[in-house]
Amino acid sequence: MGPGPLSQRVAGLCREVGPRLGGGTGTAVADLSRRLGEPLRVAIAGRLKAGKSTLVNALIGRRVAPTEVGECTRLVTQFRYGPADRVDVVRRDGLRVSLPLDESGMIPQRLGIPRQEVSYVDVTLASDRLRDLTVVDTPGLSSTNAQVSAGTRRFLFNDNPVDDDLDSDSQSALSGAEAIIYVFTQSVREDDLEALEAFRSISARLSSNPINSLGLFNKVDKLGGGGDPWPVAGPLAETQAQALRRQVADVVPVVGLLAETTEAGRLTAADCESLRALAALSAVDRAVLMASVDLFTTRECEVPAEQRERLLRLLDLYGIQFAVASLAADPTLATGELIRRLYRASGFPRVRQTLDQAFRWRTDAIKAGWALTTLEQIAARAERPADRELLRDAVERLLQQPEYHQLRLLEVAQQVTTGAVELPSGMESELTRLALSDDPGWILQLAGAPTPQLAQAALEAATRWRTFAVASASPAQARIAHVAHRGFYLLSQRVRANAS
């Protein structure tokens, strides 16, 4: 997927002004232009032991990121698409040391370089999942190790300027993420909010809404008390989403371990046969065996204890209970269908869907907004006054173009969908369609309609929004209505221009 129209215009601006800028400023603008052509960079952040690396593996579709606390989990690790699997340890002096994946296909636990000398780990994988998305795994933001936590904050929040002696690839990787997935378990603490606010503050063009942030409520299987956790997880996630509506686009509950196991294809035929053997036990024996982890691993059973311990590592007790109950209810259940059911039980399908809605549909606007903010930061740091003025004038000209009204539409749509501002019935969905699509037929719910009808419908919608703004809207609603009015007016112009 190539860059969208908004990003292309920012890249064109970079190419236009870049040759006229001096030294470091020109280099920074050239780096920014290159980044605009790359996939959206999403950082996975959160506390220690929140399950970030497990979710990274689920997103990638391979178990590559180490999940046990070790040397690698204390470093920023970037996963991006490449023609072959490769691990590069990028040193603070800019040099790269290449390593193979270990025998299990994971990043080696020992990198052979003192951690204080490592800037980050750059992993390229021949995975289609990474063609449109670069994933950055970060150490815990609340790490008790100040050096680890500081390294994460530098990557995410640009706390410190990048060293001048780093090569361009290192500068590109360290310049920060364009979107963030924040992982937490059960409760959100004060420093979690501070971390999300810090990320939002550096996304100045998008700072009035959480367009580029998503919350993942992980390990919800720990909520069930031995039973089904979802009746508790769903309402709790909704409460958290409401509390975090200014920080994240949504909060999605998930069982990260189940997601990793099913997405990375870790469950073997032998594992499924062991689950079938457990399902064949009497109901009483099954209940006693799965009453606790200790009983599951130590009680006498025809499935060897070593195999049961492996099942725990893959599924934990909730996943095992779910699989065994499914097989007990239907002994003929095919292995493929069992794995699909486990995948659905993980909650990860909703994560995928939400990512598509929260990030992929809006990638162009996220990258364009991030790039404009970065250009303004580059201008503020420029040593030559002429460079500062040139960049600021160029950014201001770009923002005057009608196409960039899309950023304002995304802002106000997010305010409405998070409940910050309420609109009359029907108007919210109309605004959301306008913000998230460039298809006039879908926006206006007139699929296949002729051009004149679409243009007229867009004008009528613009009139409705303007009438609402001046006649019956509250001040907050009026601000949103004026943005929607201009959006529909520009849509009508675009429909007529495309027809001619």
C-alpha cells in the first residue's frame, strides 16, 4: 500500500523546499520525506509484564519476539518487512551487527553486545503482515530500571534529540512512532495516563483526539475466576474506554496468549490429540483436573505431565478449559475448527478489526498529521532564520488546501464517537462516514447513484449541517457542524470536478 494523497502532498512539499535548506535541516526534511513512503509505524507500549511481546507476535503472525524477561525485552525492537529474515543490533555509534534467528525462529536472547551500547534491534521478516505496518516492541514504560524506561521514552516521545553521529537508518528508527497501541491489564494507573498524554502531546496535529492511539486490555482470562471471563471483560473494557476516551480511540479486551498461539500456528496435531484425551475424561475428573494449575500439572492422568505443562504454556488454564469443553460437546470437532474457535475466544478478531478501523483506514491522515508536526519541530530547531520561515510558510500553504480539511473531519468525528460531544440521531453516523471514507456513494448512502444526484445530495447535507449549526446546536455542536458543513461542500465540489 503506497502513501495516500495527504502524505504525498507533504512529501512533495519536502522535495520542493529540501534543496533550499541548509545542512542538518535539509537532512532532517529528507529523512521525513523518506518516512512518508514507509508503512505506518505502530509502537506497542505499556507496563512491564503487560504482555506486549506476546501481542507483537500475534500481530506479526510468528513467534519472534521473546516473551520471557531477558536481555531483548529490555531493548526497543523494530519489526519491519524485508525479503529475508534478519536481525540487526544497531549500536549507539551507528554500527550494525547482524545475527541469525535462533533455532526456534526467535530473536537470540544473547546479543553479544553490552546493553548500554545498543541503540535498538532492527528485525526484518518476510511476513506479509508487515507490508503495511511496522511494529515496534518497547520495554516497560514503568520499568524499575531507569535506563530501560528512559530508552522507551526517547523512542516514543523524542525526549532527547538523536545523536548527530548516528546513520540515517538509526535516526529514522529513533525518531518516534506515528501511532501507539497501549497495553494494560485490569487497571489503568496514573503513569499510564501520563505516558499516553505524552504521546498525544507530540502528535500536535491530532492532539485534540485519540485518532492514533488504541488501548488493549490484555489477560482478561484472569478475570473469570475459573469461568467465562467475557461477561466481565466486555463491560469493564467499555468503562475503561469511556475513562480513556481522550487518550485512545477504543479499548479492546484480549487474551494475548491465545492470540499468539493461534496466530503463530503453535498448536500442533499432538497438542490437539492431548486435548481430545482430556475431553474424553469423565466430567468429574475434568472438573478436578482443571480446578487449578497445580492440580492440572500434578494429578494422575493419561496425558503426560510434560505435555500438560506444554498446553499450559500455549493456552493457559482458560484456553485449555475452553478447548476441552468444545471437544467434550463435539468429539468429532476438526482440529482446524478447534483452532478457529480458540482464535475467536482470544478476542483477537476484534483487535484486527479495530486496528483496521482505527489505524489502517486513517493511515494517510495519521502520517500526514505526524509529518506536519515534525516539520514544525524541524523548523523550530533550524539554526538559520531563513530555513525556519521557509518551512513555516510552506506548512501554512499546505494547510490552506481543501484536501487537508480531512484532518479536521477526523478530529471532530472522534470527539463525537467517543461521546465527548453528542449529536442528534443519524448525524453521528453521517459525520463518521464523511470522515473515514472518500467514496461519495458510501458517504451519502447512494451507492451507484449518478453524479448529479451525488453532488446534489452532498450540497443538501452541507445545508442541513449549516442550518443545525446556526439554529439549534450548542456551541460545541456548532463547531463540529461547521466542520461537517465545509466537508460536505468540498465533497460536492470534488464530485463535480471528477465528473468533468
